[in-house]
Amino acid sequence: MTTMPKKDTNNVLRFNVGSGNQNAVWICYRCNLRFYEESIAGLHNRLSNHSPRKIEFSQRSEAIA
């Protein structure tokens, strides 16, 4: 009798968020993906033919009370 290997559900692709533009994120709404580096968003555009949208935001250094 042969057994099937266990499916690993912890395969997560991680990127270093601090290395890119910290005030922008690229979102592909068709694939429901977020990219934190422009180069990775461009790669997704070339591979899938969908262009992710660039969303810019400002980071406040003050804590909201």
C-alpha cells in the first residue's frame, strides 16, 4: 500500500517589506494579491497580463489616542 505525502499548508511567499517603497503598495484586484515592491508588481504584470494598481498612503508617526 502506498501513502500520499502530507500536504504542507505553510508554504507562504514572504518579501522584505522594509526594502521597498514604504508609502505604496501595488494591488492586483483580479488575483487578490498585494505587492510591496514595484519590481515584483512588474513581474506579475508581465506574467499574468494584469496590471496591479499602485496605492499610495502616508504613514503617521503619531499614535492615535
